[in-house]
Amino acid sequence: MKHRTDHNQNEIIKAFLALGCDVFDLSSVGNGLCDLVVGLVGINLLVEIKSEKGKLTPAQTEFFKTWKGQKIIITTQAEAIQLVAATRKRAYLENSKPTTRSKS
């Protein structure tokens, strides 16, 4: 099968990079694996890029059903920005929870 990337992939990668994320392009791997791994605040996200009307291939559908880690489908730069904001907020909230100390 010929390797193909969605027309919006480069602009979405640029958005992630502008927000200070690390981005590694996995789109040439195939076999249902997501297009990108995006790293920020100690979290790695698998990101599938689709056009607005794009659909998952059967291999991608199977991957999304079986992969136990974090994965998401992104279609626009705005969704990338929202994902980064939500991930940073979640990381902040998890890291700011009060800890309990054991009595000595």
C-alpha cells in the first residue's frame, strides 16, 4: 500500500511544535499505528491525523480498539491546541494534588 499523509498533517505538526511539544512522525510505519507521537509535560500521546471527512482504515480501527495507551484523532490546528491545553491542565492538576505524610 502506498504511503499517504493527510493534507493537514504539516500544519498540525507546526502547531504542536509552536506550543513547545516534541513531535515524531510515525506516518510511514503503517499497520494501523498513529501518525505522530507527541510529547509534552512528561506525557506521550499517539495522534492520528485525519482530514475533516477522513475515516480510519480497518487497521487503524483495530489499533484504536486494542491499544491501551493514550491515542486521539486530530483534524485541525485548533484541536491540536485544545489537546495541548487539556494535557497541560491535567498534568498540572495531577502534580498539584496534596500529598499525605505518614506520622513518625
